[in-house]
Amino acid sequence: MKDFFYSIQDLFVNVLFAPMDSLRALELENWFAASTISWIFMLIGFAAMVYWMLQLKKFNDNNEEDKSISSHSFL
């Protein structure tokens, strides 16, 4: 059973978190490169949020959602 938990630890530490470790090592070598990568991820997240908000606005403008008070029984 102990080996099972050690294998889970090995999976997370050596495989799944390897990109974060490389980013941490990059920060020690070149701060501007690490910050640039972080800003790229932030821009991707911002673009995804804007896209999602535009999709929500499109569905809201089409009045496709049932907004009546009796739409849910718990209301």
C-alpha cells in the first residue's frame, strides 16, 4: 500500500509538475523569459474569458433562456 502512495507522489512530482519546475528554473536564469511566458498564459486566459462573455451575450440577446420565475421548482 505504501508503494501505491509513493507512485502517486512520483507521478505528481516528476511528471505532472515538471513544467512548473522548468518555469521555476527558467526564472533563476532569465527573469524576462519567465515573465513573458506568464504574460502569454494570462493573455490566453483573458482571450478565453472575453470569448466566453461574448457567447453568453449572444445567447442572452437571442432570449433563448427561460427566465420565468417558475422555471425552477426550488424558486
